[in-house]
Amino acid sequence: MSLYYQFMETYMGPALFAITLDAMKSSEDDVALQGIEFWSSVCDEEMDLLIEAQEAAEQGRAPENVSRHYAKGALAFVTPILLETLTKQDDDEDEWNPCKAASVCLMLMASVCENDIVQHVLPFVEHNIQHSSWNNREAAIMAFGSILEGPDTAALKPLVSQVFYPYLVNMLRDSSSAVQDTAAWAIGRVCEVLPDLAVATEYVQHLVSELLEALNREPRVAANVCWAFTSLSSAAYEYTSESEHTDEPATFSLSPFYETIVQALIATTDRPDASQSNLRTSAYEAIMELVKNSPQDCYIHIQSTTIAVMERLQKIIYIDDVSQLTATDRQQFSDLQSLLCATLQSVLRKIKEEDAAQISDRVMEALLQMLTTKTASESSGVQEDALMAMSTLVERVKMGFVKYMPHFFPFLKKYLQNADDTQLCLSAVGLVSDLARALGLELVPFCNDIMTILLHHLSSNTIDKNVKPPILSLFGDIALAIGPSFITYVDIVLNTLNQASQLQVNREDFEMVDYLNELRESCLEGYTGIVQGFRGDQPSAAGTDAAPGSLGPAGDASQPNNVLCNELVAMQQHVPSMVKFILDIAQDEDRNDSLVSGACGLIGDLIAAYGSRIVQLFESEKLIKDLLAEGRKSKQQKTKTLALWASKEMKNCLRTM
């Protein structure tokens, strides 16, 4: 559509409009789908053009392409056909058909036409929501839910108020499972779009009661009820947080029912039919969202949920003989382990640090046992999820994790070396980054092995290229963690960063341009971490003029006679390469704001570290001044702050010369 949209005006009125409307009315599904998807494509394109116009307006320029507003022009003609198509459901849940396509098209029309669509849909909803035919009742709910995103809240509130509590909630008890299913989905949509209406105190008890009852229905219905609970908990938490201007409210409208909801969802995960319609996954996802969105007065229930998750995790660990299971059952068993790991992450993030420390031994023992099971050895997904759970544990117990390193490091080393499994290797790299931030100098005994593996990966021509940027960034994390001890690796690492920073790509290949930006951003992070690590733990921005994330002035390097530490002396020969890299970024028309931010930060750190020894390398370059000026004008606060700080460091240094 994007290729010929601007040329359609000549053909829309005389041909395309009539042809596509006739196609939408066809009794042949393939023909009807073509007609519906034409208008879906029109909406997609006009949505992109709307975004382009908004961006152009923000930048004070005219957009390159403009919308012809075909969707709005056709709204009165297309919408009735879509609504009629919604009533023609069939029993096949999985097959793509005109009814499902009509629902998607209606959503897209709502996004593009906004308030204009309400008047065309409201009469259909009112006429059909109590219809004797389940097809019409389900179509009315589907139409209602499909137009909730697009119109503004002022236009939607009258419609939602008419439908939500008088009809929609009670339709969870409808005689048709299809109506129940769609009603649960629509309730979740209301929670997302109009949370204040969904969590109103006078109605929420009735809503929760009906959802809990519907949770016992067939899997397809129960799965959407789980999603409704996910949306409801998020709506209640966000609404209360915004109303009370706090990040963690003391209570919220679901507090009286919180324990009951969580217990019902846990019970749902044990249903014999929980593998159908993605029900078990939906239930665990709802539990995770409830944990994430729990206020202070529900903390006791978070503690009990943590115990329940740990018991389930330990239980399945000891069921390692899965050889007699079918391939499908083994996959479900593997999925269950992954879901429990993900749920464990949620509760670990929410519990207090002192409570995390009390259960850390039990958590670590369970995760290590999981990594030794046959299921884990056959599924890298389980291994990845276990590593992610460990990352969360590291964040919570910090230095307390050091006691687990002798037992865990052989596993970490094995996963780091596994370049054939990109995602597993990336998970291991991410975990090393977390360990560096948590353990500091306690990481030193393990660094030789880690650095050897990382440098080997960077020299490999066969490893997935997407593994390399996180490794380059990781060098900075390790240098920050171990400080002067990084001197052992500084020459080879800086040479590696210099080599990576010189990569050139085909500028016509947008995917490779994005990769180059990612790689360069990682190089900047690597360089910055090394400079800051060698400067030492100096006062932060709170007590100096340094930018957030910078360590601030190291001593008074801007003074000509200030003595550099041995580590900075050893690194000084590489500074010209870093400056050249910054100049390359300054000349690159494809640079993004993240690169500008990182480059400004590195400029500031280098001047703060070396002062008058290098400031002329920057001050004499117009490109550097232009880059800092661009950063100071950035709409991103981080970029603006770093650019202002780097400019001030340069100015102060020049003043003292």
C-alpha cells in the first residue's frame, strides 16, 4: 500500500471504492477477506502518515507525504459492512476468516478516524447486545471492544458507561461460551483504556466476583479472564498511583480481594485442561502482573506467593525422568519450568531486600538444580530463564551473591562459551554485567576466564554479530567494577574497541546502519566505563558539576601539574583513537540521540580525567563543538545534561590553562 497510496486518488472514486465494498459483501471468504484487508491496509498507511505529519509539525517542516483521509471518507459505508460481518462467526477458533478480519479492520478504523467512528458503532451495539441470537450479542461486544482505542475518553465514556456494568460484566454468565470469551476480552480492553471506570469502588466487587466465577469456565474463556485480571490489576495500580502521586500506593481497590484472586489463579495453573488455549501461561502472566502491581498492604500475600512458587519449582525439579513423556508433554513440562522462573523473577523484584536475603539460599539451590536437570540440558529456553532469575537474585542480594560464585561459575562459563546458542550466550553476557555491578572487586578472581571468552568471541567470524555489541559494553561494566585491576586487560581491550569503532557498513542497508549505531553505542559505553573505572570512585553529580552517570572530577585533572594515576597514564596513548571515534560520530549523518549522548559523556569524562593534557584535541575541533551544541538542544534530558556537563568541563579546563 505504501508504494502506491499517493497514486490512488484517480482510481479510488471510479473503481477501488465500489470494487472493495462489493468484495467485502461477498459470500466467498477469500473474496471478502481481500476487500476487508484492502481497507485495513489503507488504515495502516494513513496511521503512518498521521505519525509522519505529527513528527514534521514538531520539527517545523512540511511532511513528505500527506494523507488523503480515505478511511474517514469511507467510514459511513465501510463500517456497516464490517459490523454485519462480525455476526457471521463460525466455530473454528484458529482459522483466519472475514469475521476476525472485520474486527481487526474496525480497530484500525477507530485508530485513524477516532471520535467519528463512535456514532456509526453505538447504534449497532445498543441494538444487538441483548439480541436473542448469540452471534449478534457476541458481535455487539466485539464491536464495542474494537473501537476503544482511537476515540478520546470524553467521547468513549458515555458509550462505556452504557455498556460496561449494565451489560458487559453480566455477560460473563451468558449461555454462549463465545459471548463469555469476548466479554472477558472486552473487559480487559476497558481496563486498559478507561481504568477509572473499570476500578470504580462501587462496581469493582461485582466485577471481581464475576471474573472469579468465569475463571472456572472452559479454557478459552478462562484464558481471557486471566488477561482481564492482568489489565484490571494494572489499571487499579496505575489509577491509584496517579491519583495519590506515589510510586507505591498504600492500598488500592483490589486489596480486599487480592489474596482470593491470586489463589484462584494459582489453582487455575493446576487445572487438568490448563494446557489448552494457553490457559496456564495466561494464569501465570496474570499472577506476575498482580505481583508487580501490588500495593503495600498486599505485601504479606507477596510473601505467601513467593513460598508457593518456590514449592512448585522444587517439586518439578525432582521430576527429571521425562523420557516416557510424549514430545508435547515434554514441551509443556519445559514451558512450566520457564513460567515458574519468570514468576520467581516477579516476586523477587517485589520483596524487600532483607526478605530476599533470607530465601536466597533456597532460590539458588533450586536454580542450580534446575540447570543440572535433563530438561534443562535439552532446552536452552529453560537455561535462559534460570539465568534471568539469577540476574534478578543478583540485583536483590548484591554482594551477598559472592558466596554462590564457586558453585555457579562453572555453569556461567559454559553458557558464555556457547556461541552456537545466541540467546543463551546473550543471557550469560547480561548476567556477567549484573554480577559486575553487584560484586565489584569480588569479581576479580573470575575475570581472567571471563575476559578470555569474551575476547575470543569478538575475534570470531562465525559468531552471531548481535553478540558483539553487548560484549563491548560489558568491558565498561567490568572496568567500573574492578577499577585499577582492569589494567591487565586495558591494551587488548582498547585495541579491540578501536577496531570495532572503525567498522563501515553499506549505508543503503538500513538494518546494518542500525547495527552500526548499536555497535558504536556499545563502544562508547566500553570506553566510558574504562575511563571512569581508572579515575576511581570520585564524588558523583550530586556533589559536583558532573552529569548523572558520570563519576565526577577525579581529583583536579584540569590542573596542568596534577599527577595522573598509573592506569590513566597507561591508557593515554589510546586517547587519540577515542577522539577520532568521537569525530567519526560527529560527522555521521545517521547518528541517533543515544550516540550523541554517549559521545558527549565520553568527552566530559576524558577532559575530567586528563584535563589540559588533551583538552586542545577537543577545543580546536568545530565538529566537537557542534556535537556538544546538538546535545545541549536535545529533547532527551539525559543527552542534554551530559552535553551541558561536558561543555562546562571543557570551559573550566580552558580557563585554568
